[in-house]
Amino acid sequence: MTQWRLFPVNTPTLVSPHLLNRTPVAIIGCRCVRPVCWTSREDAETLPLPLQSVQDLRTLDHRLCTEPQLKKKMISYFDLSGGLSNKHSVWRTMTKLFTNALAKNINWRGRNNKHKVENLTIKRVILNAVRQNSFCKDAVDEEIERYIKRWLQLAGNRDGGRKRRQEKGKEATSMGNYCVE
């Protein structure tokens, strides 16, 4: 059974022909209704998104390798993230996929004892999902990968990380002023 999700549409309602060719869309009043890609409630519940740990990432990647339908469903799901540019589309997808805590423990090449993302199947899912966005259909792998890398690099600054480091630095310098030899 297909589940439907409501998406607000500004008046007047405009629906792109590109969107109509991909998935069924129904216009109801001032709302655009589009089916969610999951075929059952169980499908959506078996994927705890956003991913919380490296183990969750490994499990999902293994499932993507063994279940081709899951890969297609995830691409459709992340396609709903939207974004008006390649960067925004990638960052919105990454936010739906990874928690910030997990993002701090992974990077592109696996350096500094972090988990490597470069060769995972989830990378292909992200690339394909971004290209499903009509604003990003001509995006090349290199550009999408550059935004993925940058999003991961900035994980330490999100959720107040930068502010905590600045405050810690101020404490250290102020404590240094009180030390008497």
C-alpha cells in the first residue's frame, strides 16, 4: 500500500513536467500530494534515519549492497529533500542521512581513525538522489563529492561546537593570566 505525504504548494499551483514524469502527483486544493517511496510502514521503520553510529552506517551499506530495491527507495526518499542548488541539495540530503555525532566520526578518506565514506554504496545513493532534483540534474560527481566532503569537515562546528571551542580557548587564556610564578 502506498503512503501519501502532503507538501505545501504556493498559489498559483505550478507543477513541473519533469516532476510529473517521475512520480504521480495529485493537486488537491492548495496542496501537492505525492506518494512516499516506502511500500510499507515496516520499510520506513527499519531504517533509523538519520543514522546515529558507524555501526548503523555499516549495516545500512550492507543492506544497500544486498537489496537493490532499498537503494531505489532511498534515492526517491532523499530526492524529496529538495534544494535550489547542488550545495543545498547535498547538505539537505546529508542532514537527513547522518546525525552530527556520526558525521564527526566519518570522513571521505578514513583518515585520523575515522570511518571511510568514499567507497560506500551510500555515496552512490547520495549522488543519484541529488541528481534526481530538477535543479541539480546536470551536477557532476566531483562537485557533489566536494560538497559531501565539506559537509563532513564542518561537522565539528555544528551544534555549538565552534562556540564551545572558542569559550574553552578563552578560559585557557584567562586562567593563564592568573598563574603566578
